[in-house]
Amino acid sequence: MSEPVSNRRLILQFISCWFIWLAVQVGLNSPIEKHLTGWPQELALDAIKLVVWLGLAWWFIHQADHSHQRLTLSNAKQWQPAWRFAAGYVVWGIIIVYLLGEFWLAHHGLNVNHNFIPQFWGRYFLVVGVSEEFLFRGYFLNALLQKFSLTTANVIQALAFASMHIPRYLTTVPAMSPMLWISNLVSVFLLGLLFGWLYARSHSLWPGIATHMTWDILVTLFG
């Protein structure tokens, strides 16, 4: 009989992810951002994100299957759309109204950020949501739900998800202020809880992907 993925394996996998992403940020992404511009930069960063995050998620799921370890959802099942998951549409709509309202009040209108470039549609709309949801909800939360309650599993993966952003913050130039660090980490943690809830309730990656992509592109476009 298959067993859940062990705590030891999950911890080692996450630590490996964290240090791999730190090495990628230092050794690849930062030099690319420094020496390339425009679409060459964007395509290189997008390719790296997809290969690293999707590759890690696929490899961990493959290892679990090969070792006869149990996941809540199969790889194929979690990619099926959840068209009848009404709560997903409600959450998505609330996110849009909340962000647009916040930006309208903060900037006295919806003014596109002067730093926004068309390339950001790839990075912040198409790539990040898919890759991050597959690794953290499609694998880590998927495995944790076999061992813990939804609340406990969701909090654990949301904390891990927030900490996975630290390598990016460490390599941000100019350096981020301590208050911005705290604000960003709290926001990412709360979003991780939301994305995890959407995944657990819908049994699909797509509600979280849609909400994740919408959040990122609106924050980048109007923030």
C-alpha cells in the first residue's frame, strides 16, 4: 500500500528548491537583467522560470509516483479545468474589484505604471502563475494534504511559498527596505493561503492560476 510523502523528503525537497532558486537568481537571472534588455531579457527569464519551477514540480511528482508514494490528486487530474467551481469566479471577481478600487483611490484613477513594458505580460501574466501554482499547490500542498488538515497543510505551504520569494528579494537592486520586505512577505503568505484554498476546494490548479495571474498583472500594470 502506498504511503504519503515523508516529512523528511518534503523538507529536503523544499530546501533544495530554495537554494536552487537562490543560485539561479545570483548566477543567471541577475546577470541577464544587467546585460540584456527588452524581449531577449524577457524570453531568457521566462524560459529559466519555466524550466526550473515546472521541472522541479514534475520531478517531485515523478519521484512520488516511482516510489509508490501517495498524492491527493494525480498529475493529470489537477490540470483539468474546474468550470463549475463557482467560488473560483467569485474570488477572481473580488480580487479584480479590490485591486482596481485600491489603485483608483491611491492614484486618483487607473494610471498605467510608467515602468510597465509589454514584456511584463509574459512574465507576470503567463509564466509566474502557472509555474508557481504547479510547484507549490500542485506538489507541496498536494502532498501535505495527505498528512495534515487543510488548515495546517495550507499554512505550511503558504509559509514555504512566501520564503521562496526571499532569493528574489535578496538580489533586487536597489536593495529593498525592511518594511517592504515584511509587507511583501505578508502579502505573499496571504495570497498563498488563498491559492491553496482554491486548489483544495476545486481539485484543480486553474482557479489558483487565474487568480494568481490576475493579481500579478494588475499590480504590475497599475501599482
